[in-house]
Amino acid sequence: MGDIIATEKAPAAIGPYSQAVRYGNLLFISGQISLDPESGEIVGEDIEAQTKRVLDNLKAIIEAGGMELRHVLKCSCFLQDMKDFVKFNSSIT
């Protein structure tokens, strides 16, 4: 069984799952949304602010797992509205 990864720098898992599980040299991270870990509230009114919060959450979990962003092999992103695609991509660079 893998090691459960948890950090207060990202929203707590709500339900029967973990923020991440480290298995050997692999880290499997649960899906993230734009929740502020301190307030528990959704951040921002626009896709750019929400994207930044999600990436900050992911980065915190990755670092809690002893890794860095450069170790990410795959990341799947789901958008509610494809009209936000260009804004989403521009906010991750």
C-alpha cells in the first residue's frame, strides 16, 4: 500500500479519498478545484484566478509528496466551458 500524502496548504479531502498517494517513486494526486485551503471557499470569478488556485493547490500537494512540478508526467484538466480554453492555457504559462 502507498503512503497517504496530506498538506494544509491545499484543500482537505472531503470524503473517502486522499489528496495524494505516493507509491514508490510515483505520486497520484486527486482532482483539485479552486478552493482556498484557508477559507474553504471557491476563489475568483474568472477562469484565470481559478486556474491559478488549482495549480497552487496541486503544487502544494506535489511538494508535500517530496516532488517538484518538473516531475509531473501527466495532468488532465477538465473545463466546464470550452470557451475558456484560450484563457485557461494563457494562465498556466
